[in-house]
Amino acid sequence: MPLPPSGQTPWPPPQLAVPHADMDMWRAWYAGDPGHLAAVYGSTAPYMRHGLAREFFEADKRRLLNGEPRMFWGQDPAPGQQAAKLHVPIAGDIAEMSANLLWSEVPQVTVDVDSTDRATAVSTTAQIGRYLDDRGHAKMREASELTAGLSNCYLRVVWDTSLRPRPWTDVIPADGVVPEWRWGVLASAIVWRELAPTSAESEVWRLLEYHEPGTIQYGVYKGSQDTLGMLQDLVDHPDTEYLAKRTDSQGRQATGIDRLLITHLPNMLPNRMWDGLPGTAPLGRSDYAGIEPLMDALDESWTSWMRDLRLGKAMVIVPQTMLDTDGPGSGATFDLDRELRVALNMLDGGDRDPITQVQFKIRVEEHERTCKALRRQILSSAGYSAQSFGEEGSVAVTATEVAARKEESLTTRGTKILYQRPALLEHLTTMMMVDVRHCGAKGVDPAAELTATWPQAVQPDPEATARTLSLLDSAGAISTFMKVKMREPSWDDAEVLAEVRRIRDDQRSVSLAPAEDPFNDGDAENSNDSDANPDGVEAGADEGQDEEARGEVAEAA
């Protein structure tokens, strides 16, 4: 898959029309933009642009029902009525919760000592810790949040020694990459982005980067909104002039790394949305897939609740005779604070209660139950427990109870780790290769095998752990090594053994310490030996004689 040829090449590629349209829909929910939601559900234009997408949705009919949009956000307001639709940003909360569950703490990445020598393993582990510093940690959390909302993203290794001494991570959204798969593995990819317009607004400039193992080929195209256009020189656009100095005559740059600099990071698999579409099986599944109608219903319920509040404002209807006029042509007013009014002598006697109050019922309880039920169903369908979002209050409970309430969220977390761990290790290995090749890293072995361990999502209760260890120790069913291991599960065997040695040294020093006289009040040090022992009898002599005497008595008996 080299760079596309010049001409009327459709862009983005037609085979990605359906995934990109769905990602655009999920991005609208993730961003919580009402205007974007109305544009997505009010028209099927993004899906009808390409023939493949048009055939797919004509057969699926997910967007239209009898020719009319069936989603709340796809309905236009009634003529003469102000648009008052409200949005509950639960989609953004789901993506944020997913990232917090996975990347609230940095996973522990270690080097397998069997794959390299011990000294290199220590230095390589230390360098990986520098990759996952605050910047690296924040980037991985950002990537995790994007994958939860948009189904997948890509991690790219970049370096510039004039900016930072080590390579770092660049996160690319899923719709910014055209992937090529081989046996479900990313074999090559085109990373693209739109550049700033130069003169005519109708012209669209794009920069394409074709990544393959060992090389990157750059191309600048000038076209339209739907077509790629003609290939230009790198110096023709101010944003790509710097690339001309790094590339050859064909726009290629050697990376010196015999592997891709890009790693694919899926959310979860398989993808139920694009079953049967070629080239979409390795792409991830968004947390929003299949729950869009529920989120739409939640917005409709919340909007209806607020409409009840708006219509429920108390109103007063008064007859025209009770209005105060300011003269002909000046209009009339009614003073609500006026305490005294005079009734008019009408021939029909007048109304006994001319002032009428209008107060509509505000269905608070019904709306609250509906919104709460929809919210719970949305979270459950997305794979999260309501407790993770504070639905059960903030009453103090034990770690076991917290884990039980968050079981669904923790299960989803474990499933996502299955997909994020291989991508993280592959990305770190590529980063080590770039660090050694271009940044001069020393003591780093890119060929070393890595292992990543995520910390526990719910920390155990220290008091409960202490009681368990005490019971096991009383029964003689646990060793000192396992007691330390249960107390600190994140420690490796070397750290546990060091702690065991310290514990045994403390116990040995206590057992060898001389016993103190419980009757000594501290004045014996200030007295002389004659005062302390006036009879000159050696301490302990009587005790030995008494023991011998008791032994003789026992034998005689």
C-alpha cells in the first residue's frame, strides 16, 4: 500500500466510509456537542457519500425507519418552537471512567532476567520507567480514553533530540490512519492530516505519511474536500518544508528500525457493528456500540423533565377589567404587589373569583425513575457498575464490599488489559529501539522480553489482611515469605526476601538481648558493690542450692 497516485482519488478511502461514519457518530456522543449530534442524526449524508456505505445502510436500515429519523436528536423542533434539547454527557463519563480504571496508576513493566543479563535488565527497566513518566503516563491515559469512545487509536514513536533527550509517544485518532492488515496484524499504515489552507479556501492540502518497516514516505497533496488531488513538492507548503531536508528525492526517510513505528491500540474485540465489512475485523469496539438509542432516550427524558419545569411555572390569569391603564394607547399592566383592589359594579354581578391561577404538575418522581433506570441500563450495557459512578452513595465499606459492587467494572477492566498489555509492550520495545538508534541510550536492550503488571483496582483492607495473616500464623499454615508477599503483592521475590531477612534480623536481635531485672528501679547503677551485695554472696548462688535441695527432696519422696 504505497502512497496513492495523483488525481481524483477519493479520500478518505471508500472502504473506510462506514467505520469513519460510525466513529464520527461516537465522537459526537463523546464530545457531548448537541450541534454535532443533531447533524449526525438529522442527516445520513456522511453515510451516503460512498457507494459501499450506501449499500451497507440500505440493507441495514439502522438510521432510517419508514423514511423518517427515529432518534430524538434527529427530530427537528416544531415550527415556531424554540429548540430546547438537553444532553446528558454520560458518554464522556464512560470514556473517562474507562481510562481511570486502566491508567489511574502506572503499570509495573519489568524485564525478564532470562532474556538478558542482570545488569542490563536493571538499566533497561530504569529506562522504561523514564518512558512512563508523567508525560508518558498522561499520553497512555489519553489513548485509553480515546479507544473507549472511538473504538481504537494508534501510538506513534517520535523523537527530536533538540526538544527532548528521549523518544516519546504521539497519540493518533483512529480516523487519522489508513491501516493495512496482514493476518490481523498491522503491516503498514498511512497517517494523514489536513494542513492549513494557503490561498483558495476550496483547496484542501493533506500530508500523508506511508509507514512501513524501516522507512517513512511523505507526500503532500492539493485537492478538494472529497478527493486527494495532485501530488506536490514538500517545499510547496510551509508546514512541510522541514521534511525536504530529511528525505531523499522520492520523499523517503530511513528510520533505521526494522519495524513499524506505529502500534495499534484496540478497545475490545470483536466488533459487532462492522461484521462482514472487509478490513474492519481488527478494529476495536467502542463502549458506545449498541447503546446509542439508550443514550438518546436519556437525553429525551431529561429534556422532558426540564420541559415540565419550564411549563410548570405558576401563572395568573386576570380579567381585562383588573388591569391598570396609563392612558389611551399606552397599554395596561397588572401590579402583583398591590394589596387593595376595588370591585366594579357590573350588571351581571361580576365574577366572585376573577383571578385564576394556573399551575401544571411537575412529574419529578416519574422522570427521576426513568432517567435513573436508563442510566443504569446504559452503564450495564457498556460493561460498568453503577457503583463506579457513585450511584450507591459514599458510605464507607470494606474493600471486599467495594470489589463486589464494582465487579462488572473490574471485569471490563481485566478484559481491556488483555488488549492494552500487548500494545503497550510492543510500543515500549519500539521506543527502546529508537532510543538506542537515534538518542544514544546506553545499557538498554531492545531485544529483552518485557512483562507488564497492572496494580490492583481495589486495594485490600490493611486491617482485614492483618487478621488473615494472624490467623494463618497461629495455625502454622504460612511462612514468613508468604506473609510478606500477602502484605505487599506488588513486590518481586528479591524485595520479599530482603524484607524476610530484615524481619529475622530484628527477631534475632530481640532474642539475644539480655533480660532486665524487673525489680531494678535504676538506682543500682549509682550504688557501690558493697551496698548492692552486703554479704558478699554471688548472685544466683542461693538459687542453685535451692534447686539441688528440691531435687534431693524429690528423690527421697
